Amino acid sequence: MNERQPEDPDARAREIELQMTDDERFSLLVGVLGKGDLWPLRDERIPPDVSMSAGYVPGVTRLGVPALMMSDAGLGVTNPGYRPGDSATALPAGLALASSFNPALARAAGEVIGREARSRGINVQLAGSMNLARDPRNGRNFEYLSEDPLLTGVLAAESVSGIQQQGVISTVKHFSLNCNETNRHWLDAIIDPDAHRESDLLAFEIAIERARPAAVMAAYNKVNGSYAAQNSVLLNDILKTAWGYRGWVMSDWGGTPSWECALAGLDQECGAQIDAILWGAEQFTDRLRAAYAEGRLPKERLSDMVRRILRSMFAVGIDRRGDPPEPDMDAHNKVALQIAREGTVLLKNDGTLPLASVERIAVIGGYAQVGVPTGCGSSTVVPPGGYAEVIPIGGPGLTGGTRNLYLLPSSPLEELRKQFPSAQIEFDRGLTPAEAVLVARRADAVIVFAIRVEGEGFDSADLSLPWGQDEVIAAVAAVNPNTVVVLETGNPAAMPWRDSVNAIIEAWYPGQAGSRAIAEIIAGKVNPSGRLPITFPVDLSQTPRPELPGLGEPVGTATPIDYSEGADVGYRWFARTGQRPMFPFGHGLSYTRFEYRDLVVAGGETVVAGVDVVNAGNRAGADVAQLYLIGAPGGRRLRLLGFERVDLKPGQSRRVSIEADPRLLADYADGAWRITPGSYSVAVGASAAAFAFTAEVELAGRAFGR
Ligand code: GLC
């Protein structure tokens, strides 16, 4: 690949910007949506020889500035009608990736996306989907990673780095607090600013400092009364000043409510046509030009907007790469398979799994004869060969048309038949309890697949499984003690039948190779190693907002949501309220047994812990050692301080060393991080509720950061 050597991107950006005309400057500030399922018209600003994608921004040929070709998203290169017949690797949900607790795998996922984007001429990937999973009803949690800022920030950083290493710009999104989908354009996320820094913003801060994403996408919603895209505190004070961010801030599609967003730190209006519908006009075309002509948009700010975009192009090197190699789709499928294998979580197992020497297996429900579900919205990827089936669901609002049950090919039923070639496997569609029971009662073991359609633009009304699946599961469990439930959902689910089934697997939306991974785990070919990146509550009464504000209100209703839990998201909320969840953050079972030995912890500036992880069972497997802060001066606090995934053979042990990011031991107050001097309790364990060892350390007090 004839790579040109990089020069100082900032110097090159300044040099080029100085030569640009104002028309050329303004042309970089507006991205237009291509013709596709969401926007059936071809915008004349897109040249006829340019292929369709989520966003197009013209370049400046005479100055060597390439056009920007933008595509979604964080789970693969999407194609909602832009490029007929085009497909890409459909990776598992972000929650599955996070369940692996495997940063190297997140990097590999990013590389897959980056290579497939480049091969299509895409040079901006709208990935880095990393809002905290605050609310288990949030329709987009499947795109995100976890409820914890450290796990989220570390994995998002690896994914972004994997993409950008391929010469493709990655975003991180949606900045910030896009944690519910209900009336998202009119949602006002209310949060204590310091708690915001200790939670959602901490995740972004970690990801941005580690991976330097060239672009940040502002969220649709308001934060504390001001639209994220027009929120100077968020964009100018925190992102660009306190954190020193040098890339550019783009809006979400139709997420630019005013030209004055430019004064608040927004650098580019994307999906401009949608702004014309939602806000009455495009904002960074005539309106911004007029503001500039009237002196209300300073020249220095215009230059800054342009230079941020230019320097990002050059820092990532979107103009420096030769012809991309053809992606190895088999190798990419293996990455999808590995994420599904490592991201599947064995929640409960009273002995039925792994299935061995069974003659008759009943497989029930979940369209398991067709394929596996994936989430809907802008992150939905058309897999190689196309979807196995798309079943319209529909719904209100702008994204109601994308609310479908998308089934990726290769069915769990087929894959189970491969794993159990000599067993007699019967399938029932799971439409009624009575029918399912007829098949279940004559089987040695029953595998019930349960699914839920989740996606962008809507939140689930509660945590229940739809379509009577709970009744089918309960009826089957009543006639067969070897009932295994496989959940293929984009969020935690309520499980009224959990005590009457023998085993429960959470496979999430498992991606194009997910059915194989599920079958391999059921058969014991793969030892499950996933750990929950999000707490499973028993029901919504355990959560900060049992009633979701705005749910069911007409589209356009102002929807303030008071995130009064602040930084106590997920497991921290359960610790604060003294509740016991159904399954805790970090939980996941294995077919072997792990022990922790010889914990040594040192204090001082931060906490450094060492512990031996031992495979005390009789088969190879992977564990995730987790280090938690469980006590600090001023009262109990719970915080994941670090984690490490280790693969171990039977009897093998590995010493794991974890050094805590000092911010995880600090409070954010008065514009800085502050560690209170005194005694801190830390614990190592297999979840946020299962500690093997605890230890006390002394920390010196200090203030740092901004
Ligand atoms: C969508 C999403 C955003 C996506 C963009 C382009 O509405 O909120 O994540 O990247 O628009 O499709």
C-alpha cells in the first residue's frame, strides 16, 4: 500500500484552510443523507458518480481535501437501501462484545468494520456507540456496551482504534446521555453535572483519551435544558477545553436545532435534509452563511470548524492510503463467531448443560428454524447473502418504518442438528403452550429460544418477553425438567419462569455466526465465558425509574427525564439501595470452576492489585477477574476498578495485575477529581455481588484533572 508519510495534521490543516475560499469552508460544514430507505430522494449535492451512504460531505479537490463518505455504525457497515445488493459482516450486539470483557476482541471487531468500510470507499464510520446502559428498556442498548464507564470506555476505545487503524475515521456517540429513545428529539436529560462527569462523561473521557476518535457525534437530546448539539458546557467547556479534544463535533442526523449550535461547539451539521423537516430549515447552509455575513459567526470560529475537520482527516490518514485490499470475509465471519462465543452468558445451569448423550431434543420458538434476530435502526447490518427473513413490526415516530424483526441467516435449529447428528430433534414454533408441550414432554431435553424486537427510536414498555413466550416457557418447564432457555434479546428480560427452568443462556443479538456459537455452547464444544455488562433486575421496581417518563406520549412531547441516580448506574444503584438483582453485573457461569488466590493490594497514589486466577475444574475455560472498590472514606461505594480475562487449562493459574485509573477512586467536584485521603476497601471477585477476597489500602489524598 503506497502510504504517504504523515505530516503534522494541524500544520497541514492550517495551511490548507488559509487557502480556502469561504464557499469551500462552508461546504465542509454540511453533510447530506444519501438516497435510501430513510430518504427516498437523491440530493443534488451528491455528485452522480458518488455511491450512496448515510452521509456525504464534498471535498476540495484543488487543495487535496477528499470528500467524506459516512456510513453507520458500530456493529458493521450498514446498507439500508443505499447500495442495492451490498452486504457486510453483521457482528453481534455491543452488549455481546462487552460480555466478553475482551479489549483485544473489541479491537478485532473495529478492524473488521474498518476494512469493510474502506473497501466501499467509506472514510467516516459512525461507530463508537457508547452511551451507558442506564435504563434496561432503552431500545438502543444492544448497540451500546455496558452500564459501567470503565468497561464501556475501554472497549469503545479499542473498537475505535481498530477502525481508525484502517484509515477510516470513527466517531464516538452519542455525546451525551442518549440513554432513552422515547421522544429522543424532545428528551431533556437532567443530571447533576458532577455525577455526569463520574458516569457517562467518564466513559467518553476514557475512550477519547485512549483512542483519539477523530469525530464526536452530539446526541439528539437536551442535557440539563440545552440541546447536546447546542450545549456549550458539554462541547466547549468539557470536550474541547477541559479534555483538549482536537477533532470535530458532528450532529446526529436531523440533530441541529439552530445555526447557533456553531457558537456552542458544533462543527458540522449532518443529515441536513432532516433538519429542514424537524427544525424548519437546514441550519449550516443559508442560515449560518447569513450569520457569518452579519458578523454573528466570527471568522476565527469558522476557521476553527474547518480546521478541526481537516486535521482529523489528516491525523487518521484518510487521504494517505492506497487501494484497500479486498476484505477477507471468512476471517471476518470468524471474528463475529468469536464475539458470539465469548459474549454469550450462561446465567443459570442446574446441570442440564452441556447437553450430553441425549436422544430426543425439542427445539421451540424464537424463529430458531429461520435464523437469529438483530436489533433495528441505523445500526442494522445486511449480512452476506441478505437477511433470512424480515418481519415488519412497525410503530410510531420517525423510525417506525425500521422497526422490523430482522433475522440473520443460519438457524439455531440447523446448527443444533450439526452438533447432535444422531439425536432426534423436533421443532415447534412456540406459538401456543399447548402445542409446545406436546413436543416437550417426549424429549430428553428442551431448548426454548425467546426473542424480543428492540431498536432505535423506541424503548420497551417493560422487560417482559412479547408474544406469550413466557407462557410457553412455563408450560414447557412444567413437563420437562431439562428445559434450557436461550434469550436472544437486546436488553435484560423479566423471567417469571427462572426458578422452573434448568438453565438460562443470554445470547443477546448474536450476529451472523451466533447460531453456531449457541449450539457449540449447548453441546459443550465451547465453554461459555461471557459476563454480564448490565445488571438484570428482577423487575422494574428495582430500577431508578419504574415508570419511564414520556412513554406512550405523542411524538414531539417534551420529555424531561431526571436521571436522579446520577453516577449510581446499574450495579451501583443496587448497592446504594441494598437490592439483590436477578443476575448481577459481571455474572456468568462456566463449565469449569475458577478460584482466586493470594490477593496482594498496594495503595498510595492509586490501587494496584495482584491475584492468582486458578482453573480448579476439569476443562479449559476463560474467567474474568474483576477488581472492585467496595468501601471508601465517607461511606460505601461500589466501582469496577479493573478487569482481566484469562484463558486457563485445567489446573493452570495466571497472576493478574490490575492498576486502577485514579478517577475511579475519586469524586468529581469543583472542577477537579479529588481522592479523599484514608482507608479504601477493595475486593476481587466474579461479579459485582460475589467477592472472593477483600483488602484495605491507604490512599493519599490529592486533586487532579479538569
Ligand atoms: C441516527 C442515529 C445515529 C446514526 C445517524 C446516521 O438517527 O441516531 O446513531 O449514526 O442517525 O444514520
